[in-house]
Amino acid sequence: MKYFITTILIFKLTTSFCISENNDYFQINYSKLIAEKKNKKLVGNISNGKEVFSSRKVNCLSCHEAPIKEEKFQGNFGPSLIGVGARYNKEEIRLRVIDTKIINPESIMPSYFKKINYARTPKNLLNKTILSAQEVEDIVEYLYSLK
Ligand code: HEC
């Protein structure tokens, strides 16, 4: 009986950990595969999003095609993002930008809002994310506008 209760308790604890993960800005729902915004003050801006998206800092364009004529070199490792806002809602796009490996652990796409702390991470990058929460929101707004 004791074992039974302990097993149930452990099961309960682990499942509540798995279903959602919290940080100050976003809440990931692992069963629905979405990332909700927690901080209402965080509002994305389409033109900033387009700028970050096109910047070489994040290199989205090295793998994706997008409707930006000025950018001549666009990649095709990932799906074209033309019309992505008609295929997904903001919560679905947000999860893909934050950490697409939650959906496909084999994905070659970097996790843009996941703290880096591998054994060999240089000290200046430790516990940092590639994009800030604001940049994630800007990119989400930009991609959602592509319909
Ligand atoms: C190294 C290549 C690579 C880079 C860089 C990259 N992606 Fe991706 N991305 C992919 C691949 C591959 C997929 C397909 C999903 C998978 O891997 O399971 C994908 C999927 C996506 C999707 C879902 C598209 C769909 O139709 O399902 C979105 C949205 C997306 N990426 C946005 C971005 C953004 C925004 C950036 C830059 C901040 C970026 N990606 C950078 C490779 C990349």
C-alpha cells in the first residue's frame, strides 16, 4: 500500500512538471504543443520582427524562404515561411521559435529561447538565450502577419 501511494505521488509530481514549464514570459504547454504569453506587457512589433528575422545574428533566412525581396539568398533546409501565419496561430508559432525540438527532438533548427548550459558552454553565454523575450514576440508578430 505504501509503495502504491508513493508511486502515485511520484507519477503526479512528474506529470505536473511535464505538462507545462514556466518562465517569466512564456508558458509552454507540452500536450497542446503551444507556448502562451504570460507577460501581457510584452507586445511584439512586426517591423522589428522582420529586422531581427533578416539579421545574420539569427540566420532564419539561411534555412527558410520568406517574402523579403531584398534578401537574395534564402535557404531551403526548412519549410518556406510564406503564408505561415495562415497555417499556425501565434501560440504555435511561438513554441516553434522558442524551442522547436519540443516538437521534433531531431530538428536542426536552433532553440532560440532556451538557456544554453552545456558542459562546454563558454562562461559569457552560460544561461543566456539566443533571442530576448521581446525579440521572440517581435518575430512571432512578423511571422503571424505572413498570410
Ligand atoms: C539550421 C536551419 C534553421 C534555422 C537557422 C532556422 N530554422 Fe526554422 N525550421 C527549420 C526546419 C528544418 C524546420 C522544420 C521543422 C523541423 O525541423 O521539425 C523549421 C521550422 C520552422 C517553423 C515551422 C514552419 C512550418 O511550416 O511548419 C517556423 C515558424 C520556423 N522554423 C521559424 C524560424 C525562425 C523564426 C528562425 C530564426 C529565428 C528559424 N526558423 C531558423 C530549420 C531552421
